[in-house]
Amino acid sequence: MKKTLTCIECPLGCEIEVTMNGDEIVSIVGNGCLRGKAYAENEVTCPKRVVTSTVRAENGALVPVKTDAPVKKSEMFEIMQKINAVKVKLPVKIGDILLENISDGANLIATGNEE
């Protein structure tokens, strides 16, 4: 089976073709760099993404957040439930960890300053 992907690791957007035999990768062609190869390998075996969202502060303000590492796409629903349950106490600074180990060691961090 062949899967065609558009790489999102850099602005080039290489079209990568991955040939699979069941769950085994047989070949990867079309990547312009090693990051593209790694992206294709991960995308066909266990796709991951950085999650960006907002959480509420105790005063009702919205605080922008993201995971500090990619998390499994298959866990997005559970991760968003955890994010939606978070309430933070202000002040919050960029990089503050708001929820530790939201998934596989990834933390939820603030991406904006809120006073």
C-alpha cells in the first residue's frame, strides 16, 4: 500500500510517498531532507501534533496555551478534555507550566503573559 503525504516540517512542503507492507515501512521517497523522512515515518506509524488552545483564568480571562512537545493525534479528545478542565491563577508568564505530563511527558505551557 502507498500513502502520499505533504511534509509540514519546513516551508518546502515536499510530497512524500511511503510504501507500506502491512505495518512495516518498505520505502520512503520524495523527502528533501532527513526531517521529512522522520516526519513520514512518524505520520504513518503514530502521528503527533502540538496542541494549541486556551484555558480560563480564575477571573474569566483566556490564557493561550500549547503542549511543549507533540502528542499523539489518537489522544486529542482526552487531551482537550484535560485542557478544558484547567483553571489558572494569574499572573501567568510565557513558558509557565500549567499542567504537567498532559500526555507522554508533554506539558501544557502558557504562550502569553496574563496579569
